[in-house]
Amino acid sequence: METVKLNDITVNDLPWKIAYDASRCTMCGSCVATCSFRAIKPKVERRRMVFSEGDFPEPQARFSAVPVIHQVNSIRDYCRGCGMCEKVCPNDAIKPVRNPDTRHPIVTRCLGGDSIKRGGRKNLEGSTRTLDTIRVGRISQMTDPSLDAQRHTFDLLAPFGRILPPKKLPYSATLDNSLETKEKTPPVNWIYPVIIGDMSIGALSWRMWEAVAMATAYLNEECGLPVRMCSGEGGVPVRLLKSKYLKYTILQIASGHFGWNRIVNAMPHMVEDPAGVLIKIGQGAKPGDGGLLMAQKVAKHIQAIRGVPKADLLSPPNHQGLYSIEESVQKMFLSFNAAFKFRVPVAIKVAASATSVSVFNNLVRDPYNIVGGFFLDGIDGGTGAAHEVSLDHTGHPIVSKLRDCYLAAVTQGRQGQIPLWAAGGLGKTGDLAADAFKMICLGANGVFTGKLILQMAGCIGNDLGRCNACNTGLCPAGITTQEPQLAHRLDPDKAAQNIVNYFLAMDQEIKKLMAPIGNSSLPVGRADALVATDRAVADRLQIQHVC
Amino acid sequence: MCRIGAIKSLDYVHPSRALRLMQSQQKGHDNSGFAMVMQNLGGIFESYKHLPTLSMACTDKGIKIAENILHEIGFRRILQWSPEVNDWPGLDINAMPHYVFETFNYPPQYENARRKEREELLLNTRLKLRAALEEDEEGFVYSFWPDVITLKEIGDPHDIGTYFNLWEADSRFTAKVITAQCRQNTNYDIVRYAAHPFHLQGYTALANGENTFYLKNKEFQQRLHRGYIGFESDSQCFLYTLHYVHRELGWPLNYYKHVVTPLPFEEIEKRDDQKQLLAIRQSLAHLEINGPNTIIGMLPDNTLFTCCDAKKLRPVVIGRDERTVVITSEVCGINEILPERNWEDDIYPNERETIVVTDDLEVQRWKQ
Ligand code: SF4
Ligand code: SF4
């Protein structure tokens, strides 16, 4: 037997421990085969067995070599608690159990001398979520009747594009009492108020990306919900660029400009305009950090789409050459507006920050009226890969920041002119309709969501340290991996179906919230419809406090 | 619930008719107040149509404050009229000490000014008066505009009529358009400014209903124009939107309906003017109203109109004879004052209509 030294890693240092019942195990090997992290392996143990063979109890002991499943004690191949072993075990013989005594955050740093990286969301759970202290509390009754969510029609659309101040609308009255214009106005697309947020084709497996694209097309073509998906930074398959489905896609450009050479080359062959362009300046999960795609995920097709070799792909933390907001407005927006001949709205995505309102003010006052949306991403947003310290400790919650931006617009009488889109942990409890609705009442035109989409497809990661291995390329659900064997675990049709069904359910639920407040169009900025059970939240957001 | 009414006639009409119109709908409101705006004035005001008339309720001190301000600006009073009041015991009225209706000559420097400049002066003056009288509630300035008189009081409409001696018709105090409403604003505080009809620069609006987009409207309107103040009632938003769309943007009246109750997107897509309608849904999204409503509006050129919320959750009916058109919440009001009319000509507008009564009494039905 080997000697165990004090500083050797043991299973008890790891975040998850495997509970294994040898008496139930038939040694089928399914768990070992399924564990993409190689966190368990078979081994042979010497075991003592007590038995009695005669008519009367005559206990005897015997030693024998027994094959068992054993947890690996490594800080690289450690159990993520994904539960795949439990899922495939026919005999309920194995499952991961959260280890409250884990020393993982310490030993990993001590042994690795490197920062911890992972995917997922912020994993520091402490207090109640702000949105859960808020209720839809202004119910229409009596003289102001509620609507019937099943019977009435509801306008569930949000603008993507720059909206002119009313006095700048180039319309004038004609003699026959109509309005006419000779000028062009900025492009605005009215879309579903929930955008499938920017997850790149490198971060997701091609099958997952395909599932999202399929779900988007189905929602549009079959269900009548004009849902848009954002490509994320990293390009788009050329086949999609040249197809009619491009109109459902918002193309993203971020500081790495990955994939844009393909997009530019495909422009002459596009049969439809994209739904929009989203310039990503920052991301809520890791503000101040650029994108990070580990080499193990840079598969052949990713190299082709992005035009890069197999290497760690890091987007710079900021757009090189942009030193001021004015400059970003002029350079980026104008060039992208011009690239699509001013037919495609261009918006900006930033990480929520103490300074977001200043940035927003600068954009909303821009006299050229070209910024077509302000996407604010809060600290609870997800990511495919980031340093854990950024994930857990940098960023700004979305709720008050979104409200601040809306109220800043109100102060200037410019609400709605740059549509506000919010994200960052929305739908974290599984109920996106409620979160979206509350954010809309607080001033958002719509919301965007990424992590929840993965969860719809089968991601078992959560914010209590479960899985979050999206950066490793070993996603046990086939979602954030480029390994063919793993990617094939995901059935794109089923994943797409789940996403479609979730949207249909959410659509009903949003109407179920609009009906009691008596509104048939989205109650953007109707903070009077909300009440808060927490005094501090109520004061901060300027809504009614109730108890 | 409020009850609203409007009478538009080719002849001068005394407010007693408006009182009778509203009295018969008494069961539908809560008898908490009465307010009216008269436009296109007859009687003693007929020969001063081009000059601004101040409608104000105030204390002794209030009169002095107001007169000083007006004098300072250069307005010269040429007519003053106060209704004779019957201050009988037992009347349910919460009256201010004075009701004054005073007509002024423009300040000398404005004699030859353009109309627009004069109109801005009148608004600025009214806002100044209102601000000066607001402290200690020395007075309430309801309107300061040519050919317009406003009266608002808290109490039982019947008693208010008795107090101001409005039940007895005479030819001294008349107008060709009268809009009236019974009820104070019981949703919020009872304050005199909260009673509609509201008036701003020749535009009048009154409404029966609730505006659940009040906060959205208010937050947007308060930055749009210096005259959009108060917001004591959610119905003020209807007036400000009317003023903004018709006067500030200079758009034809038919677009008012498109602003307050825009068509659903799927219907907009089918229209030739979809670009305009989408622009409205975009740039004027915060002027949309929601909730049940009937609005009656009056334009500076005496055009009267009515429209409803997009689900038609509040009643309104239009009845007429040769010389008079009446718009009101309940048909019993029209039966009271136009009993001989052909009721088969009554119009019950639908949720997508605007009914417009032109100055020569032509009734038009506009489809949104
Ligand atoms: S829970 Fe997941 S990571 Fe842990 S042993 Fe089972 S399959 Fe492997
Ligand atoms: S299941 Fe896949 S996508 Fe979900 S947390 Fe794990 S690695 Fe990430």
C-alpha cells in the first residue's frame, strides 16, 4: 500500500464525492464509460467477506479481490457532480454527493499556480434574488377590468433599432389628412421580447448550435413568434449566411473579430439581411475580459469558420482603437450600418457596470441617432469559459442598472429611443416569463438569455457548483464540446423541440402576467404594476413597498 | 366611474342644458363634483372672442396676486364677470370664495405679435399664475384663453348648479360648445385641478375611464412640453397627447387614435401606411394608453370628437337633431335634452372609430 502524505489530494478535498454501493453494482461499466471527465475508474479492491455455510451460524472470514468503481483523486480529472453516472446506472449503484468540506478552491490554486477557470454563472449564492422580492401587485379589477389571457390578443413585440424622437420623425401632413415622408428613417425590427443570447459556434457544439438555429426557425415559421438568436462572436456557417434563415440571426462582432472575414465574404451572396448586428463590448459574467476559447475546443470546423489555427483563442478585453464612446459610435456603428446599406439595425452590448448610465447617456444623446439598442448584461450571466474570480467577483447586478438606465432616459424624455435589452441571470430559477415581465415593467424593452437555453437542451450545470465544465470541452451533455462522441449525446431535434416548447409555455405565461394588469401591449416602464416586499429594493427601484 | 358629455350646437347653449344632460346620468357617477369647459362663447363674452379670458377660483388674496402678475406683464382687463352665487345653507358644495371670469387686452407689445407668440404668452402667464397661487391654495387657474371659459367645483353637481345659478337658462352666459363631466377624481386625492375637462392652448379633453399606462404617459409627457404639468388625474394624459400630436407635431386629427390605441402589429402589416403607423408605435410608444376609456376632445377650431379604448370597455353614444349634436356616456342624457330626435340616427361608435363633429355640425365616422 502506498503511503499517503499530508498534502496529497484525496477525494475529500474535491467538491463532489461519489457514493457507490458495491453490493448493487453489476460491473456493467456504464458509469465509467459515460464519465467524460474520467473522474471514476474501475479498480480491484481486496475485501473481507464474512460467511457461514453450515446449518448453524459458523461465521468465517474470507478475503477476495473485488472489482469496484473508484473515484479519481485528481484536481484535473475530478468529479463535477454532473450525475451522468447516476443517470446511466441501471441499478442505482452510484451517484455524486456534494462535499461541504471541499478544499478544492485552495488546493487547485496551490497545486496549479494558475487561476481557476470554468464555465457557468456566478456560484456565490447568498441572499434572495432581487427579482424574487418583486411581485406584480397592481391587479386590474372592477372599473379597470383584467383581460383574458386566452381570449384577448396581445402584442408581444419589442423594437430592435434606433427610434427617433417624435419631433425628428420626417413626417408632414398632406392635404388629404395623411402623413408623408421623403426621408429614410433608421431601420427598426420588431421582434419577440426574448432574444436567444449570444453563444458562439465555438463555445457550443455544432449540434447544439444547429438545435438553437432550428428552434429559432421553427418558432418563426411555424409558431408565429419572431424570436431572434444572436450568433455570438465566432462567425456563422456559410450555409446559414446564404440561406433565408439569416433574417432570424443577429450577427455579433466582438473584439476578436472572429468569423467576420467569412461574413464579409458571404455578403454578396446573402439572400436576406441579418436581423441585426450586435457589437459586443463586454459581457456580464466576466466584465473587462474578452472571450476565451480553450484550444481543446478549437476543432476543425471552428478553425474553418473562424479562420484560425488550433490554439487558445482569446479576444482582447476591448476593441483595439476605440478610446471613447463617441469614437465607437462613429467608427463601428457607421461602418456596420453602411456595410448593410443602412438596412440592418446595429446595437451594442456592454457589461453592467457602475458606469453604464454614463455610457448609455452618451449613446442616447448621440445626434446621429444610430445606436439601435443597448444590451446590458449583469453579473449573473453565464459564460463558456472564464476565470472563476471574474465570474464570482466582478460585475454588477442587472436589475438596478437596467432601472437606472431607464430612469436616465426618462429624465431626458428619451425613453425608448435606444431600446434597452437586459440579461444576466434572468430565468435562473427556471421561470423566465416572470423575470422578463418584471424587467420590462422596470424599463426593459426585452431580455436576452443564454444559459437557460442550454439548460432547456439538457445542460445539468447549476449555480451551486454543479458541472460548470463548459470550458473543458468535455461537456457531458454534448452541448459545449467539440468532441464528436460527446456532441452526439445531444439530439439536436429533441433539444430544438425543448427550446420551442419552453418558448411556447413562456409566451402563455407572459400573457398570463399581462392580463391581470389589463395591458394588451408590453408594459415597458410600468413600474407602478410592481410591488416589492423588501424596503431597500423598493426604494432603490422606485416601486411601492408592501408587507 | 365618470360620466362625460358634450353639446355642440349651431345656437348658443346655456350650461343648464349640460347640467340636465349630466343629471340624468346621475346613477353612473358619484356626485362628487362638476366641471365644464365652454368654447365659442355667446352672451356677454360674444364680442370679446379674440381676447383671452381668465377662468379662476380663488381667495381675496388670490385675486390680488393674480391681478398684480397680469398687470406686470401688461394685460389690461376689459371685462369682468362673476356668477351671482346662491350661498344657501345645506348645499353640498365646497366653494372657493371667488369665481372670476375676466377678459383682457393683450399687453401693448403683443398687439401686433404673431398668433403663435400670443399663444405662448397666454400659456406662460397661466403657468405663472398657477405657480403663484399654488402656495397656500390661494387660487386655481383653469384656463386663460380666448373664447374659452372653465368652471370646476367639488360637491354635488345639482347643488353646484344651484349655487352658481346655472339651472335657469339665460342668454348672458352661453356657448356653442360645452363639455362637462360629473365627478371629482376619486382615484387619487380630491383636488380641483383633477377634475376634467382639462384645457391647454385651445385643446380640451375629458374622459371616462382609467389609463393604466398613466405612469408611462406621465413620465414621457412631462419632458415633452412645459405645459404638461399637474398630472393630478390619469386623464390629463389624453389632453397632453392630443395637444402634442395635433399642435406640436402638426399631424392630422386622425392620427390621434393611432397614437393612443395603435393597431396591432399584424394589422399594421396589411396597411399601405404601415411605415407611418410603425413610426408611431416606435417614437410615440409611451403615449399609448391602455385600460378602459372613452375620450371626448375639442380642438381650437371647435371641432368635437370622441374615441374609445381598443377594446371598447367604456360606453359612449352620439345623438343629434338639425341644430345640435350631443356626445355622452349614456343615452338617457341625450333623451333628456334631445327627446324629439330620431334615435335611429344615434351612433354607438366601435373601438376603432373616431367620431368627429365639424364646426358646421357634420358628423363623420373615421375608421382607424
Ligand atoms: S457525476 Fe459526472 S463527473 Fe462525477 S463521476 Fe459521475 S459522470 Fe463522472
Ligand atoms: S452540462 Fe455542459 S453546458 Fe452544462 S454546465 Fe456542464 S459542461 Fe457546461
